[in-house]
Amino acid sequence: MADVGWWVVPVAVLGGALRVSTPFLFVSLGECITERSGRINLGLEGILVMGAMCAYGTSYLTGSPWLGVLAAGAAGALLGLVHATICGLPRVNDIAVGIALMLFGTGLAFYLGKPLIEPSAKILPAINFGWWSDVPQVRAALQINVLFLIGVALAPVLVWALATTRWGMILRTVGESADAARAMGYSVNGVRARATMLGGFLGGIGGSFLSLYYPGSWNEGLSSGQGITAVALVIFARWNPMLCFWASLLFGGAAALGPALQSIGVNQGYYLFNAAPYILTLLIMIITCSPQRTLIGAPAELSITR
Amino acid sequence: MKADVRPRTHDKSRFTPHLFPPPQAGEGKGGGLRLAGAAEYVVIPALALAAALAVFGIFVALFGKDPAALYLYMYQGAFGTWFSWQNTLSRAAPLILTALCTALPAQLGLVIIGGEGAFLVGALAATSAALALPAAPPFLVQLAMALAGMAAGGAWIAFSGALQHYRGVNETISSLLLVYIALAVLNQLVEGPMRDPSSLNKPSSHEIGAANMIGTIPGLDVHWGLAFGIIAAVLAYILIFQTVFGFAARVAGGNVRAAKVVGLGVGRLILIACFLAGAAAGLAGMFEVAAVQGRANANLAAGYGFTGILVSFLARHNPLAIIPVAVLLGGINASGGLLQRRLGLPDASVLVLQGMIFISVLASETLYGRFAIFRRGG
């Protein structure tokens, strides 16, 4: 056993939660918007990978990681537009299109990202909130990325926007009753297209965090299921952006468990601990879903909960 | 007392119309009309495929590659020579089986995309079975491997089905999560308890032994998985379209309330269909170990389960149509190597093309019933 004590594990898990949760946070906030409009985009897994690749490539070429973040968002919005356009056709199923987009986005990112595996790009800055501590583990845990802070701020803003702004009300109307929205003269497909693009934008930014901060490089094993976990997380969070934030922290902590244990020399079960977020997601879905009734808070037009 | 207590069903007929083509005008009437209706299910996917190939051609042209050379090499790599045909058929074999993993639950309106997970646990269980029987005759070992692989894969997908039916957990998400869990279990076992200490760079299990390997079909350099895949697809077709079970499943898939009214046990239907689906993918995993790899390691996760989803959708979840579609997609996979060598395309170009085909095929769903030409005749 290493010379550090077991207390390092909770600190590392906390630090990991703050770090690893960022992609979960952005993807789940994005998916939250999309699902509140009554459509589900399972393609966020592909968007996440695409975002990671675009961010890394842009940062490498321009030297500006923030341009990379923007490029990732744009790529995500573009893929969101593809999803929305095809789902807007009559008799096309959004779940299936999401699966297709997942495969397409991943493939496209691997194709375009082939030359990016070697070079190293400039990564995003972090703010050191651990200056007061002498313990290196605490300092490392409190290195907080700016994107995380943006995500934290975004959650309450979205709660407010969904509840009180005209934009939020239109979005919710479309998600609760497409017929009512149509009767009021709103274009259901148009609103959903914008919601899916915005969701894709945030999902892409979530991906940029993976390649530009943690783990901070581009390779083909970068995302393995964070996108789909985040989609499940939205269901767990009952389509509430603030709950998405807390759920992201929980999932981030679960994902940080494996590396945290490894840091003190516990190597047994490394892969199983890495699968903790998926197992946690599955358990939470088993506990919170019910076959008898629709979930509270579910948009009525959403296909997976009807 | 209002919206929140709506009875929860998995009646997806309203929003997954593409899974179940609505009864066409001539269905069950004149033979001519039925033929015209069937032509629609061939012509529209073919158009979608052609459109995707065209878009892919434009895509590679953007990178300065010659599209004409692309199509030529794709044809050569897939179907151009006897060698490439055998390569294609070897890749089609697991695809038929993993496609069934999506196609069978689809009859009940379930969208299962976890074939890769069932494939991996099937492969693991088959390897374990072989390693547990070191002294048994090869035939017995192979039988045990097949049974273990099918049981493990079947249980894996049946779990998703059970969660959907008894807990209301979305089966698409749960089956995909189970893929990642299966991958973790595979990595854990081959790096830990099952590891062969002599496998240094690529942690692997012990080999199942040359005597236990399944050979090739006489006259072909293609392993027996192809024959079993075709048999499984034909059996699945018979099950769905010729038996009471299949009829009940399709009724439940079309309208779950109607199924309950006539007294069908929907839960039982879901469990059986999902078990058979997972068993097919598990069998594919068993053949991957017993006929190709000879041991369990990370090489097993080659994406056959994911391509199988595309095969099933392209075949409109019809088990007989899955056979030619699997050959087609197997051909595209097989041509990847040639595209890499001759055109310098990345290995992911096959994934891009598959994604384009998938999107194009789904978009083409909107075309059904729009062409008068398929409605005339008879």
C-alpha cells in the first residue's frame, strides 16, 4: 500500500466528481432542453465524440482552446440539425435516428480525427481553488475548470428560462402537447429543431471538455458511453436542469471511483470500478422507473416515457 | 387522477411506425398487389443505399480521393474475387446473428441495441465452458460452448426485456448500458482471473485448444457460423410468420392493449423473444471464439453487435431479408482494408459509410406509401 491514507479516496472522488462531471453536466442539460420539446436525441453520444475531436483539432490549428470549445458546439449543433431534419419527416422515429447519429458521429470523428492522435493541442485553463491547502491531493482536487463553472451557472439559468421566459413556455407547450402548440400557431418541427440544435451545441461543448481538459487528449477511446449515460441521467433528474447538475456530480463521483482507488494502489477490479457509472445508471433506472405510470415531470410528447 | 396515472404501456405503434409497416392496401388479397407491396420494401431501401453511397462518394471526393476508384475498390474488396467473397461471407456470419438480436424484439415493438453486449458475454461464457472441460472430446466442448454462449447472451438481453416490462426501464438505453458493462466484465476477467500469464501485451484468456476449434465449411474458407446464422435466420422467420407465438408477438407489437384483451401474456412474449435474440448474438460470440480468435480478449469487441443494428433496420427487421443485407454490410466491412491500402482512407471510413447508410435508410421511411406505382397492379 502506498504511504498515503484511505482519506485520499474521498478527496480524490470529490475532485474527480468536480472534474469528470462536466461532460455529464453539459450533455444532460442539452438533452434536457431537447427532451422538454418532446423529442429524444440518443445521438448525443456521437455528438460528444464529434465535439471532442473538433475542439481538439481547432485548438491545435488555431492555438486557442476557447475557439475549440466554440467549434465543438457548432459541430454538435450541426449534427443536432441533421437529427431534427430527419425526425421532422413524417413517420420517422427519433430513437432510431439517434442510434444512427450515434454511429455516424463516432465514425466521422474517428475518420476526421485520425491525424490528431499524435499532436498535442493547447488545453483549457483551470482555476486553483485549493490555494489555502498544503496537501497536494486537496490542491489537485480543487483545480476547477472554467467550463465546469459555466455549466454550474447554466443550470439555474435554464430552470428560470424554462419556467418564465416566452421561449421556455413555447418549448414546454410543444413538449406537452404538439396539438396545442400547433393550434397556437407555432411550428412544432421548428421549435424541436431549435431545441435539438441547442442540445447538440451543449453536447458538443461537453465533448470539448474531454479532449481539452480531462483526460485532455484526443483518441478513439475518449468517450465510452458518457453520452448515453447522460441521456439516462436526464430521466433520473426528471427533466429538471438543477437536478441534472446534482445527478452529474453523482455520476462524476462514480466515474472517479476507479482512478481514485488506483491512485492509492488498489488495482483490483479496476475495470469494474470504471463501469460504476453504467451500473449506477442502470440501478437508478430500475429503482425510479415504474411500469404502472408515466414518470412525474415527463414531457407528454416524449416517446420513451409514453 | 390525471396525466400522471396514465396506464403505462410499451405500445409504440404510434411513434415507431417504421418498425411495423402498416397493412398495405393489397395485403392478403391479390398476389399481384402483394408483389407490388413487396417491391416497395426492396426498391426504397435500395434507393436509400444508393443515396448513401453517392453522399459517401462526395465525402471522399472532398478529401481529394477519386470516387470512381472508391466504388471500384469497394466492389473488388467485397465481391470482386473469390477471396473477397469468402472474406465478405466470413464477416456476414456474425452480422446475421447479431442482427437477429435487434430484429426479434422489434416484432414486439422493442428497440434493443445491445447485441454487442450479448456477443461479448456469449463469447466469454463459451470460452469459460471450453476451459472448464479440458479433457472432453471436441464435439462435446463445442456443444457446451454453444449452449453456454447462447444462455449467457440470452440472459443478458432477456434482462433488458424484463426491465422494460416489469420496471418500465427504457430497453434501448438499458441494453446499451449493458454493452459497456459487458465490456468491463470482459476486460476485468481477461486481465484478472481468466488471464493467460504468457499473454503479455494483449491480456487474453488461455486458448481453448486447437482440437476444439470449429473448422470451415467444405469448399469454402468460411467458418460454420455462416451456416448456423442462415439456419437461425430461417428459424426466426418461421417463428415470427408461421407460428402462433410469432403471431401473438406481432399483435402485441402492434397494439399491446389488444394483445391483453385477447389474453396474451405480453411479459412472457417479451422474455422469450429477448432471450432468443440474445442467444443469437451470444452464438455469434461463441463462433468468434471457437472459429476465429481461439481465446477471449479485447479483440472480440470489433463492433459486430453495432453493425448488426444497422443490418436489422436495413432489412426492416425481417429475418430472411437480414441474410442478403448482412452479406452486403459484410462486404462493406471487408472492403475497408482495400480502401485503406489503395486509397489511403482511414479505417473509420467504413463507420462513416455505415452511419450514412443508417441515416439514409431511416429518412427513407417517410417514402413508404407515397408512390402510386407500388399500389397499382393485381
